[in-house]
Amino acid sequence: MKKTTQQEASLTTVHTLLNKRINHPRIGEVIAEVEALGTMGQGHILMVTGPTGVGKTTLAHTLYARMLKRYQSEMAQHPGLIPVLRIEARATSETEFNWKLFYSDILEQLEGPMGTPAGVEYGVDPKTNRVYRPLGRSKNTAAGLRKKVEEALRARGVKVLMIDEGGHLTNVSETRMKRQTDALKSLSNCAGCQIILFGSYDILGVSRLSGQLARRIKEIHFSRYRSDCPDDCIAFEGFLQRLEHDALGYFDGLLLENAQLLQMNTLGCIGTLMDLIRGFISRAQNYDGVSQALLEKSLLTQGQHAAILEEIRLGEERFAGEQFRLPSTKRRAA
């Protein structure tokens, strides 16, 4: 069946829509908390944690753009200024976190692509006019790169260092986790910048490793839209309504009609919801239109749902259980 011009226009619009990062109320709440705690300054680490698929990447992107806008006038006056830097703590096949790769990624953003490994000093032999590497201790070590990173962060005026995929840093034994976090705290102190770490619930508990970390780390919960909370249900439905409106009728009201089903199936996680909708659209293209059956085929399977639910349940219980509560006291009888 040949698509009408209106259908083709709607499909183009919906593809554009899904490639955009769409804000929602929970993102605004978390950003407000980050900005409130961000005034604590260097030496403190803000940890933004939440379930898989809650939308941490969109949050980080939105926060990054918002912070850059704040420093727009300063950047116009000083073209070399990089007040906010966003980096990913990349996972590798190695058993330990690769600090050299992490530092090299930071240097590449601050100094641009380098043809030689960061931190390695080279010279030119005046007799042969050939490049050589000076004898002596190499600076292409984790310690050498770390020193160069500190200098580069200060030189570029970096005030905030945002680190995505923080779980790759903390997915080690407790002893090593403490060292990793101490290294970040030290970097914040030496470079004079605020560090914001983004990760799933697996980064929880880092601040309990020592009294020093407990004082220096502040945890911020990026929670999902729970189906047992009326306000969350209203907000989730409002997000679907916005999608329906911006898609120019492409979904034919199916998202709103299935609001409860979608919230239950995705566990109220907007990132998971958007993945589901992308799959729904892909199926709809092959069948020349949306339908209830195609939407249901796009849902998480029981196995997927159960695995994510268990991870969320443990994470939420752990986060709630670690909130400080004053011990109950009873008034003494006179």
C-alpha cells in the first residue's frame, strides 16, 4: 500500500522527534538538585544514580548544554576556555579500569587529536633531522598523564568535569573502589574543578567506604516514574501526550490509550520507553502503519522485564535504606 503525502510527512517528523533528546519533569528535578549542590565546589563529587534506561544520557546532555550556556559570555571573551568537559569512563576488555585511556581521552578533548601518545615527549636529532624519543623515564605513564591532565584542566579553566558510565570506574573490589574514588577526589582538588559522576545503582555505596568519602560525596537519585505514585502516572502520561502531539498524529492515539501498559512494561523509565517506541516505529514501517498488535510486539519480554525489575528493586531499596533517619526517642515519664 502506497503511503500518502501526509503519512510520509508524519513519518519524517517522528524520525526527527526520536533523534532528539526530549526533556521531562524528572530531568528538571535532578538538574535543580545538581545545581543546588554544585556550589560545594572542588574536592566534592556529585554522584547521579538511577536505574538502567531512566535517561541518564539525556540528563547529562541537557545539563552539559545548560552549563555551557551559563558560561557563554566568558567563552566569547576567552576562546580557549572550556568551562565544562564531558567524558565517558570507557569500558575495556582489561580486568582493571584503564586510567591511561581515561586521561588520554580527557587530553584529546582539551588539546585536540594527537598523533603521538599523550604525555610522550619527542625531540629532533640535529644531525639526522629524524624524530627521536628522549632517553630516561617515560611520561606516558598513568602518573605522567595525570599530571598533564591536571595542568590542562587548569589551563583550560575547566570548572565542571562530567563523567558518564561511572560504573566502569567503580566495578572493582571495595579496596580498589576506594582508591579509584580517592583518585577522582584528588583530581578535583588538584585541578580545581567539580566532578559529577553518572551511573546506575552499582555506583551506590562508594561514599560508605570511608569517612572522608562520606563527607566528600553527595548522591542524587534520578528516579523513574513509579506506577504506584499518582503524580508519576500523570507525568508519564503527559510525556506520552507530548510525543503524540509532536508526532503530528502518527501514533493515532495508541501511546496515550496504552499509557498504563507502557508505564508498567518499561517500569517508568523514559530511556527504555524511547527504545520501545523506536522498535514500534520500525515495525510500523514494514507494515505500512501503526496498530495495537505491533505495539504489543514491541514490549519488553517477560524475561527482560523481570531482570530490569529486580535490578531496580534492589537499587531503590539500597538507596532508600541508606537515607539518614534520626533514631526514635520516647519522652521519659515525669
